Amino acid sequence: MGIVLSDDEICANKELVKIARKHGFFGDYHLLSEQLLNDPEMALLLAECNRYEYTKISKDLRDNAELMLKAVRINPGIYISLTAKVKANREIVLEIAKRDPYQLSALLNVRKELREPLLHDKEIAMLVAKKSPESLYEFFPHEFFFDYEILESAFCLPDIEECKKRLAKYHWGIQFVEPKYWENDKKLIRQVLREDGALLQFLPEKYKSDKTYVLIAIKSDPNAIKYCSEELRDNEDIIKAALQEDSEDILSFASDRLRDDYDIVLKAVKVDALNLQYASDRLRDNKDIVLRALKTYGGVLEDASERLQNDEELIRIAEQNS
């Protein structure tokens, strides 16, 4: 006849708990005896359990940096349950940065004098950036957002395919990776430009001269026109696409020929009257063009020709809309 043990007897016996854990039958910290909750071996064994329940492990053990370093290597998720002193242990923070930077949100609850040196630690920031760029933005000071060495570490990965996956997720990182790793991936290029047209500036010249890619960029950000080739600045479709709402200086990037194109300039001043200043001398002396601009903003009369600046009808309209 077998021996029947009570729950209390099982939860006070380290070997039985180890067997139960091995077979997936144990996960309730609160059932453990006080003796086992103070046992370093059990603290490591149970590190893989529910991270929120890890607070049941004795405070003395959770305050032991050497032991908890071993524990977070088993499960970084228990970082949230460590004492403030141990959360601010640099060696442990380095380990979390390498394994699961998202857990560093728990560091934000630690006293400022303990957490600030760690959040200004460049080595930690570089590890975080390499593992999780969004965590760098979420937890670290803005000074690191402009540190080329840190941002380069986030995207210059040994695995090219992994690098391209990261660029697809964090499109702005394309400026930190050598073009040879991604310049022939047209799907990635289209995705990057749809997210942020201004990134056209970091692409090879072949894309800046390709109407298809420039149009994708301009749809995302009209100001991307400033990065396209001279040839495309003389293309009516490109300029018209860029003339979207609040495009006050788009006409300045158009070719001389298009600044002298009636339809283009008329559309430009309809979008934003300030575009009048970039029109050709001939069209700044065109009353229809100037009149259309003045209906939006009378202050642009000063950009009209000297002849039209003295036109009584235009002066009156300008005063009404100044």
C-alpha cells in the first residue's frame, strides 16, 4: 500500500517539489513552506514560473544580486519581482538588456538616484538598441536617439535577412545600414518609402531618379521632392503629386520650365498662396495667378510683379484677405 502525503508535506519537501516541477504539476508559490521559499536552489528552480508570483520567494533571496543574476538568466521576466537595489544592479541590468529589454520598464519604478546612471549608460543603451530599438526610445534619454554608434548597433546585424526584417519594422534605420545589404530589395524600399517618404534622401541615386519610387515617397511626404533627381523636378506628374495641402515651398523645387507653367503655378497657389514667390517673373505678372493667390492670403501681393503691386483691384483684395 502506497504512502499518501498531505499537500503540506509535499510542499515542504524539496525533492518532491522538484519532481512535481519536472513533470509540470507545480506552479503555486504560495503553497511552499517558508523554509523552501528561503532556499536558494528553489529560487532558481522556480524562476521559470509565473513572474508575478516570484515575489513569494523570500525578500532576502530576491535581494541577493549574485543569485538573482542566475535567476534572470533563466527567466528575465522575474526582473519585475526583484528588490529595488537588485533591479539597479548594473550586471543584472546588462543581462536584461541582452535578453529582454522590455523588462526594463520595471527599472522606471526604482528611485531616480539608482536608475538614472543606468539609463545614461551607453553600453547598456547599445545592448538594448541591438535587441529592441523601440525599448531604446521608450526607456532611455533623447541624447541616445542621435548617437550614431548606438543606432548603428541596432541595425548592423550579422544576419542580412534579420537586418532587412528589422528595417521593415523600423524603417528609419535604413540610414544606418550600408546600401549593399538592402538596395536591391525593391519590396523593402517601397515599404520604407510608404512609411516615410523623407527617407528617399538615404537611397541610392537610381531610386531618386525613378519616377515610381519618387511618387511613392511624395505620397507619404510631399517634401520628399527635394531629394529627387533634377530630371524628375522637371516632370509635371511629380510636381503635381507634391502639391498637396500646406505645400508652401514645393514650387521652389520645380524646374524653371515648370515654374513658368500656368497650370502648375495656378495649382500651386491654390494649394498655398506662398508658392507665388517661386513662380517665374512672367507668371508673377499674370493677374489671374496673383488674384487666385490673394484670395487665400493678401500678404503675397509683395511677391507679385511691380506692375501688379500697384493694381488698385488687387490692392483692395489683398487688404480684405490680409
